[in-house]
Amino acid sequence: MAVDRRSSRLASLGAVALVLFTALGMRMWFLQVVDSPALEQRVQANKTRTVKLLPERGRIFDRQGRIMADNERILTITVAWEAMGSEGSVVDTKDRLELFGRLSKVLDMSVSDMEERFTSNKYSPLLPMPLLEGVSEETAAYLIERNEDFPGIDFVAQWKREYPLAPLAAHVIGYLGSITENDVAQYLDVGYDLNERVGQFGVEKIYERYLRGKPGYVKYEIDSRGTILKVVERIEPIAGNDLELAIDLDYQQYAEQALETQLLLRRFVETCQAKDSKKQVVKPQFAECENLKSPAGSVVMMDYSTGEVLALASYPTFDNRWFNSGISSDKFREIFPKTDDPDKSLLVNRAIQGQYNLGSSFKPFVAYAALDSGQLVGGSEYEYPDRGSYQLTSIDEETCLVVKCIYRNALCAGGNYACQYGDVTVEDALAVSSDTFFYKIGEEIFAQRGGQPILQDEVRKFGFGSRTGIDLPFETAGRVPDKVSKKKLVEDGALMAGESTDYLVGDNVQLAVGQGLLAASPLQLAQAYGALANGGDVNRPLVGRALLQPGTPNSDIVGYADMSQAVVETFLANKDTIRSLNIPDEIRLPIIRGLTRVITGPGVTFGSYHSTTGERLFQSYPYDILPIAGKTGTAQGRAGLPWNDSSAFGAFSLNPAQPIVVAAYLEKSGYGAKAAAPVVKCMFMAVAGVAKMGEVLPSNPLDITATVAAPQRLLSNKSCLGGAAYGGRD
């Protein structure tokens, strides 16, 4: 029986073996006959490795050829895995630590940092591990000469981005950063490696695909251990396009300095304190008395004939060199803290992302709406009897007991009563900023047109409520309030509890003076004022001027590219008119005259003389050299308290040979004539050649021990900010 069982078992094993040998034979036949081409490809792939060669990134220049973003070729020290005791190597940990110890003395790099790299699993085992970037040529020569003491050491040349004028124009230029988790698929699809740095902000992001260039590669033949035997093929990378900007760094630097200087000055103004006859501070006027906060602001300067952006400043700012400084994550969080406080947000370009009430700086477009829609009987000759207050007529008395029906002008000198301006036309109303005139427009254009969005449609023509299309990332569209948007705001909980979802006449009244639910950016304000200036062309703002072929040489002047040798591949700054309003003179000229009087006067006389909102401030302005027109605006803040007010001002040149428009917005900085208008005044004095702009100098070395994102950059001469500003809201 045992023999029979043994024979049976052997027979079974023989059958299994036969099946296995049959399967193996079939597999060998398949590999040799059927799959031999695919197999050959896999064998060859296992014998070769391809390493990508990254190109030099395109450089960035201002319109005068000053180098704003450059590249430095740096040496990176690498160590072969075999020399560090990688898996499968006979080298032990002691040998590796001894090697790291010897390297530490030469490189000023701790052994623990080297070990951290070795154990991080971040680096390919098929290529030498990068150990330290930015090694000097002298250090490289020293290590190569002593190869027996430093086995496995080699060097590769890489590119590092530099910003030689930082922090100047940081919000415009942007910075490079690692590919984020959300963007991995996007970049892999177009041939990026995950270890590449890409544009994350500013024009570095918008023009990434042009600036990056085209990678090359080198293909190596390797053995079974991954050791490189020879170079099979090498394709050199192609450098990225250079980029010329419309930005003029003289104006850019001056705008940043004027903005920061004015914000810091406004922080020391105590508008809420009462003084006795001897000018001594005796007590606060209000229980919540506090200094003006003046935390932030922005300035936009454009060529209104083309849309080219000459300067775009946002404060608070930062130094974009922090992003490739190699600082620790803790240090980075110290410099760029996460915060929900919008006053402290550094990485926000307020010129294009700010969402603001515009106050009275919005009134020129309401005036256009009233004239263009035929709302004012008699057009520009229509006169309104301004007696300081306006009462809604479309709401019954009973309703007026529970809702606001009486709206008043800003307080006049002394702050005891609302200003009265007498019989005012559109021109007069703009010059002295009569609120009641525009309250009336807001009510009647709504109530008499059956609640139709006439006002909304008219002001949208200038670009409000839509992105301008500027070639910078993260632009916001803003909001011109209407039935749809208000309903959504209520449903989203963005308004006070109990607020009606209906768009009411009071909402339109507030819109008519640039308040309420209106949200717009300083760039939109500049774009709209530019359209008034040029006769109605709403031009797309452009930061980029031209894409240049790679390799623009340096000039003989340090810090400049030789723009005479630059070859334009694509000219970007072609005038791009979004729409042409073709504003008739009978509408445009009264508005222009009103905005001109804001600067020059005269005001109006009713009982006493009322100056225009900018007349006193601009007494020192050289109007004969460069005539301008503009409008102040004060956006009322929390509780209507003056230290929560934000300040706006837009102005443009009346000389078509110098087609400049400037808009400024200073958050929580007080009245328009006292905060934003002086900054714009400085900019036009610079254009006129009266205010001297300082030389644009190379950056100081980045202080990696600093606790601030950027050092202060202030005006050396603050006189352009001076002037006796009007004391009213605007």
C-alpha cells in the first residue's frame, strides 16, 4: 500500500512538472517570437537613463532695459550613492559619516543636514545626490584636486533666479516656487518635472511657458548597478524668451515710496481728538477714538492712450528674494504669517485684487449715466437746488419711519452742519462733490425706470464689475450691485441679518455715491478714468510690452540689457480696446470741466464760498506745466467714524502728448483729499519734472535675520505730499 501511495504521489508530481514545463516553453516561445520587439525595447530602456537639462529662464526688463529678473549659474556639489553606503554597497555608515565630517569642514554644512538629505528619499537613486547649491569655483577645485579624500564627489551647473532690484515691483514680478500639490497634474501634462520651480505670482506666473524655455536632455548608457558608462545622446536646452515690461522703474519706485510714506504719515494723524483754544488735546470726540490705521494701499499709473501700465504699487509689500533664500519653514512662517486679517496680508496685489467702495471718485460715471440715459431734463444745464439734504420721494411716509429716507451732504467746515451748495449743475456737483445731487440721480433713475438696472448698465460700460484682463494673476472682477448680486450676498450671509434680498431704492442711492454694495479695484478706477480722458476707449491694461528672443545681451551700463540688440518675437503692448463708448462732447466736456475745477477751482458761493475738494491741496501743483483733472473720494468705514474711512483719488492729464492716468487708494487713511490725492499729486509732479525721483539702485543684500518682509522705502523729499486739504468727507 505504501508503494502504491508513493507511486501515485510521484505520478502527480510528474503531471504538475509537465504542466509547468509546458507553460515555461510557451512563455519562452512568446518572448522570442511574439514579444521580441517589445522585449528589446524594455532591455534597451533598462540599459539607458535620460536626464533632463533645464534651460536658462528668460530674463525680465523694464521699458528702459533695466534688469528686473536675472539668472545666476551656480555649482551644485553632488555625491555618488556608492560613496555614502547606499543599499547594496559595502560602504558602512561609519565611512559615510567620516566622509560627511570631512566635507562639513570644507562646505560649512553640518553632518546632520547631510544625513537629512541622505535619508529623505527625495532624490533619485539613479543620479548622484545633490548636497549643496551655490558652491564656489574655488571650493569645487579644492575638492576635485583631493578626490582620494572625497570619493564620489562631483559638480553640476544649475540656474538660480535673481532679483537684483528687489523688493522693487515685487507684486508685478512675482517669484518662483515649487509645484504645488493642486498643480501637479497640470505641469506633468506639459513635460515638467516635480522638482522644477515655476512662476507662482506676478508676470513670472503669467508668462511661465514663455520664460521657461525648452528643456534638453542627455541620454546615458548604464550598467546593471546604474553606473554611467557613456553618453549616448545629448540635446542642449533652449533658453526661455526674455520679457520686456511696460513698467518704468523710475515711476514704479516713486509710486512705492510715495504710497508707503503717506501711509506711515497718516498713522500719526489723530482726527478724533478735540482741542481747546490753546490747541491742547483735551478729550476724545468719540468713545472709540483711535489713530488712523492706514494699513494698506495701492497706486496705478497708466498710459491712457494704449493701456500700458507704467507703475503698479501695492502695500504692504515683500522681497521676492525670500522665496529662493533657503530659509527654514519656521523662518518663512515668521516673514509671511498666515492671517485672516486683510490689513496684514502681504501676498495680495491690492491694485488688482482690492474690493473697495470708491466713494465720490465714482461720481463721474454716475454723471455719465444720468446724461447718457437722458435722466436729467436739460442735460448738463440741469440745476438742482442743493440745500444740504435729500429726502426720498418714492417711499411713503409710513415706510420712512423704519427705513432711511433722508440723506445729507458731508459736514462743512467746523463739522456742525451739512454743506449747502445752492443751485448746482453736473459740473458744479462734481467740483464740490455734492452728495445730494447724486442721491437724487440714484433714486430717480431707479424709481422712474421701473427698477430697471439703468445705472448699472451705464457704469459697466467703463469696466466696473468685470476683470480688466490685465496680464497679472488673481485679478478680481468686483461688483456693480443689482437684484441678482444682492440676493446672493444675503443668501451667503455676507450682509447684516434681516437684510432684504430685494434690490431697493436705497441700494441704488448708495451706489450713486460710490458706497453700499459697490466693489471695485484701483486698476478698474484707473481704467475708467482713462476712458474719460481719451474720449471713451476702455483699453485693456498691459504690464507686458514685448516677448523677446532669448539671449538679449547686457549693455555696457551695469544693470541694463542692450535693448538695441533685443529681437522682438511678439509685441504685447498693442492697444487692445475692449469697447469704444465714443462719448459725445455734450456729455464728456461738462464732466471734464467739473473734474478740472476739483484741481483748480473755483468752487461755489452759497452763503459763503465753498472750495472744491482738491483746490487747496493743489495750490502748489504746476498746472501750467501739466494740466490735470481728477476727483476725490472717501469711502465711509465702520460706524461712519472718520478714522475708518478709506481714501480714493483718480486723475488724468489733459495734455494728449502726456497721456497719463493715476489712481490711488489708501485703506482706513481718512478723507480722499488728505490721503490718496497727495500721492497722486506727487506722481503728476514727477511726470511734470517738478518732483525729483531718486535713482533706482541695486538691492542691498537680503538680511535673512530680518523679521519683516521688506525694509521701509520712503520718499527723501516729502514736500509733494503737502498742501492744505479740504476738511470735508471728500
